[in-house]
Amino acid sequence: MPTDPLPAREWPIPPMDKASGHKDTAFTWAMGNLILARIAEGETVKAITADARMPAYCTVFQWMRVVPEFGAAVTAVRAMLAQSRLSERDAWRQVRAQRWRGGGQRPQCSAAALDLLLARVRDGASVTEALAAPGSPSAKVLYTRVRNCPGFRAAFVDACDWRNDWLGFQAELVVDEAMEWRLSIPQANAKIAALKARRGRLTPKIYRAPGR
């Protein structure tokens, strides 16, 4: 990744081939490195791709699939970012522990267990499914962390956003299958409707609420 004193969002945007017609991929490492740098600075894929000069968010996921090195780099950057946010969470937790005045024992959970839960959410699991996995924290512990730990709350929001975008990408793949005649139009519509419904069900209703 290039070293630059400017924030990545202010770097020049490299040109991208958006012309119609068949091509294996419009991916370039100039664009890939810019996306990686902006993810590392905490931007979501949706925010990065909102600019018309950038690839569509579904294109970024497609690149992760067809350019394995880019996919691995995105995964590594996001893991590093998640670890940084978890470290912020742990520091905040220590400060709060010093001021803890509640009765009884405070709910505890290891950072590794919370990190695994976030990974499951990013991979498409609902929070209920992620909590049901062996070794996961309780719902009480999870939402206590979301409410009280800014670093963990940021990581949780990011995981939910990533899952939402990933499900959107799956719908794009269904369209591709239909265009290649591997699915009938009714089959494609049914799969897209199911993915849309799942996205709606899994979208948290309160995690962005101010002060929560």
C-alpha cells in the first residue's frame, strides 16, 4: 500500500474502465490499494463506493472473489481494523471497571470470543445464530458491550454493514446466474426476494441510535 501524508479519501482516484462489453475484470492494483487504504482508515465499502468514480460496492466484492490476492488483503486489513477497535474497547472497559459501582459480578467475556462472534456476523450469520455458536457470549454480554464500549460498538456496526453488503452481492450473483441461463427468471426472482427479506430481517433497528 502506498505511503501518503494525506488521508486516503483525499488521494487521487485512478481511472477505471467502466465501458460496456465483456472483460475478465476491470481490477487494477492502483484502485485496489486505494480501497484497502480507505478501509484501513475506517470507511465502509458502501461509503467508499458512493463516489461515481469508484467501482460499485458489488464490484468490490466481485474483485475479492476473482482476484484472490485482493480478497486476502481486504480480509487482512479488516482483521487489523477489528483488532484495533477491540483494543479500544478493552481500554474503555478497564476505565469503566475502575468506576464500576453495580451490585454483583459484572458480565465477562474474552476478546477472542467477541471477535469470533463478529466474524460470524460478517460472514452472514444473524446475531441470534452467532450467539448460538459454541463459545459465544450471552446476549446480555453482547449488548452490554455494544451499549458501553465505543470501540466494540464501532466493530459491531461495521460487521453488520459488511454482512448487509455481502448479502447484496449475493443478489448480484443471482442476476449473473439468470443472465447465463443457469437459473430461470422465476427462480432468480425467488432467490433475490429471499435475500432481500433476509437483509431486512437482519438489519439492526437500534444499534445506530445516538447515545446507545
